Amino acid sequence: FKTICMDYVTLRYTYRYAGKIRKKDDSLDSNVDFVVGISENGVGRTIIAKCKLDGEPISLEDFKRSRESGNRTQGINRMYMMFSGCGFTDELVEEAKIDPNIKLVTLEDIFGAW
């Protein structure tokens, strides 16, 4: 599912790099699945992405953990893309309505793009 989510991003945006966040001990950060540097309307942005196919819906707390990890990366104009096959909590949906830097992406969004 993570590969599909990364394809969704790299097919929609002109990108400069794509990768993962590593901690100081060189282990992967489980709060972020990948990071992509993009150009959107000529402006550089950094996408911080979290992908979850099944289980509980992605919550506001899940987003906050991803944001905290993402804030430790180098990058500008961060956009947080939360990909979910199991939905989003009402709290996160409300937060995304007021924060234009949070993008909630459903399976319908992903597969409708192809």
C-alpha cells in the first residue's frame, strides 16, 4: 500500500526526491512512511506521508505524531498527506478542514486517479 501511495504522489507532482525518515540510530521512523520533495505551482514543498490500509481509522493523534516526526526533517512548506483505506476520525477530518496543509486521501481518491 505504501508503494501505491508513493506512486500517487509522484504521478501527481513534479518531484525532486523521495525517501524515508531515519532516526539517529538509523532505524526507520514508524510515524512517517515516506517524504517527497515536490514542486507545486513552482513552489518547493515537502510532503510528509502516512499510509494505513486497514485497522482503526487514522486519528488526530496519528497525524500529530507524523507532524512531530516531519518537523524534524529538513524541508520547506510541509504538506501532510494521510492515506487511509480505513477512514479518518471525525477529529482529523475537522482539523483538515481548517488546515490546508493536511490532505486526507482515501482509496477512492487513489484509484480514481488511475
